[in-house]
Amino acid sequence: MTIAETILSLTQKKKLHFSLLDPDKQPPRVAGHIAKTVTDAGSSAIMVGGSTLLSQQQVDETVQAIKQNSELPVILFPSGAKFLSKYADAVFFMSLLNSNNLNYVIREHVKGAMFIKHSGLEPISMGYVIVEPGMTAGRVGEADLIQRNDVQTAVGYALASQYLGMNFFYIEAGSGAPTPVPDEMIQAVKKNTSIPLLIGGGIRDAQTARQKAHAGADIIITGTAIEKDKQFKTTLSAIIEAIEGV
Ligand code: 1GP
């Protein structure tokens, strides 16, 4: 089975958690340590990416450190073609659909496609949109942010992704967002689409994670903010336990 097929079949049984590691936020050695912790806590995959990356080497070294410490699939979450790594297992081949910059919608994909073909990375097609407040991802991605109360637009993007043949749909509020994607938006998207729904940005505790999973998120993504928490592993285990119980 491909990684996408494995994830799809897992989402039919339970809610999943993916950990996002930004190579810009810690040295590779620390990323390796975090990878071990998130694996022990029960995360299902490790995503690697960020909006402020400087070099492919950063990504390569972080992915290698993660692979040395975890058996979980490593899925790239790239902000551009320059940040692909042949050491990962897969790549979210995602289009930032509400970007005003065509680079993030399709042009970076054109640049990176041959690298993916030759490296053997598994491309996993995903529609991606950013909701207010959007944070750094919204600014760097030049997103025409979806307003928090504009449920119709979010549903439109999700359905358009499904009709374009994308296998997953990700809505995020931006890393470190003070408030995550609203429940009403998650409910409406889930009700109107049939591809797995990923939700991230600003989810920092078990209660919020449970609420988002209950609203309809199939996969909850938490980023590196949680590392700052001294109880990191405990918090993460609680988040995963909470969503698996939904
Ligand atoms: C990644 O926005 C998510 O796309 C991660 O957000 O860092 O707030 O968990 P946090």
C-alpha cells in the first residue's frame, strides 16, 4: 500500500494526529529527539516544512535525523520546490488554493515535479487553504485569507479540491494562531465533502483537539509550538488520546 492509501484506510478507523516539524525552528539533532518523542506519543506521521526555510540542506539534515529516530512516514510539507528532500518518504503535493501568487498555486509544482519523479518520493495530492488569522504562512503564502465566518467559501474550496481529484484537504489558521479553525467551518466542510480533512494551526491542548476532531477533522496537525511546553510528551499523548476517543 502507498502511504496515501495507508493514511486513508487509517482515517476510516480513527482520528489521526500528524506532527509538523519546521527545520528552521531547531537543529537536526533536536528534531531527531522530537521525532522519537512524537513517535512514542502515538503520532501517525511526521510532516516536515515551514514558511521561512533557507536551504535544501536544512531539510535534508532534519529529515535524516528524523529517519534515524523514528519509523513513522516522513511527509514533506514544502513551501517551494527548493525545499524537497529525497530522504523523505512522501510529499504533500499541495496547492495553496487561496494564494494570490501563482507560484504557490502551481508554478513551484512545475519546478519540483521532475525532482519528485527521480527521487521516488510519493506525491500525495492535497488542496490547502489558509483561514484568518493566517500568521506567517498567510503572509509568506500571500493568501487571500478566508474570513473566519465565511463557511461557504471554505466549503467551495474543499469541494473544488475534491472535484479536481485531490486526495486530501487541509485548512489551517497558521502556526501559533491564537484561535484555530472554527468548528462551524470544519462541520460544513466535512458534511459536504468525502476526502479526508486535515485541520491545524493553534491547536495546543487535548480539549481543543477533541473539539476539532468532533467537528469533523480526520487528521489533527500540531506544530513545533508544543515543544516549548515542558510537558510536551504528556500534552501530545493527551491530544492523541482525546482525538482517538472521538
Ligand atoms: C502547520 O499550522 C500548523 O500547518 C501548525 O500549527 O504550530 O500552531 O500547531 P501550530
